[in-house]
Amino acid sequence: MSRRAYSKHIPDFRYVTYLAEGGTSAIHRANPWTKLALLALVVGLVTVLMDPYLLLVLLCLTVVFYAVARLPLGLLLGWWTLPVFFVLSLSVIFIFTEPGDRLAGLDISGFRIAVTDNGLVLTVNLLMRALAVVTFSLAVFMTTRYNHIVHIAYRSMPRTLASIFLLSYRFMYETSDEFSNILDAMNSRSGSLARGVTRQSKIYAGIFGLAFVHAFERAETISKAMEARGFSGDLPISDRVPRPTAGGYMAVGLGLAALAFAVYSRYFDTGLSGW
């Protein structure tokens, strides 16, 4: 399948679906309920863990999980750009405000700006947390068939909320297509994005605005077409998801044990893990 992504930094949703539907790895064959439970455990662990070395181990495990699924690592590195930028833009202030030993500083008009060791560690921890969750989430969506996602959504959420979630997931495809269409049209007319910061910002603003307007119009057209064909608000479930296997229960059990140990170590006995 040829990819049609307008940026290497933003996931190509159609390529994600292609990998999920056509993959043959052991992770693809794993039970979707097991992968969803493991994703919840990863979220719990990144919330509880504070030690940077343990967070690094967790991040490495999520990358290994991604690699075992035979998913393209090159794409993952490009897709990491957005979470890295998002975390750094939100946590950069902690580097200068978190109490700790001063690593570097600068005096400006009587004000002292200093980078502390605790602030740097906190930023690195936040970055590893975000990358671990993003990596495992991508691995789950890129190894789970859409029919299974529909079944899990209707089994784990109220029907109205499940329909909204699935339709919102579908809307991302429409938005992605509109961005690609606009950029293709601009490039075919010898358009360029490299024209200075001010000019480039205006171009990007116009692209985002126009893409979302077209995406909403296309979504409304699809909605009317679905209603004309008798759509009642529920998406059809064409495939069932079996219960997890014994190996799946064992993997979830080990994850629960690790989460319980992390919670106990942090809140009840901080000396148990050396924190």
C-alpha cells in the first residue's frame, strides 16, 4: 500500500488501518481485550512510577512490544515529534521553577533564570511517560482490526457514547484526507511552505481552517447519506471478540502485580524499591 501522508510527523490513519487489517505478527493475533487491558496498565504505571530508570525500562518495553508487532520503527520516530513538542512546550517552565541544584543559569535585568537538576529530571520523566503511552497506543491500534474495535467499544461503553467515539474516529480520516487534498492542490500550483515565519504561519492557519471546514462539510454529507440509508445511530457489529486466552490472563495478571507493587512502593513503603 502506498502511503499518502501530508507529514511524516502525523500518523497516517489509513496506513494504520492497513497494518491492523493485514498484519500477521503474534501481537496482531493476540486477543484485543488483552491488549486493551495492557494499555490501561501502561497508563496506570506511567502515572504511578516516579523513578526515571523504571520509566526508561517501561518505555523500552513498549518499543519492544511495537517492534515485535513488526510495525515500522522509522514511522514511530517521526510520529514521536508531536508528543515531544507537546510535552516540552508544557513542561519547559518546570526546568526553571522546580527546586533543586542549579546546573546552569542566566541573569537578565536582575532576574536569575536557572536550570535545576530536579526540573530537568521532571521534564525527562514527563517525556518518557508520554512516549510510552503513545507508543503502546499506536501499537494497539495498528494491530487491532476495526471490527474488533467496534465490538469492544459497544461492550465497554454506553451505546450512544460508543457511536460517538467510532464516528469521531472515522472523522479523523476525513480530516486527514482534506489536509492531504489541500496540500496536493497547493503543491500542484507551485505552492511552497518555506516563505519565512510570518508568511508560513498565515499559510498554515489557512490550511487548518480550510481543511476543517471541508472536513465538516464532508462529514455532514456522509451523515445525510447514512440517514438516507436507514442509519439508526448504531454501527453494525460484524465480528465478535473471544475471551482472552490463558496466556492473556497471565500477561494481565503480571501487569496488575507490577502496578500493585508500584503503588505500594510509592504510597506505603517508599524504601521497598529504593526511592
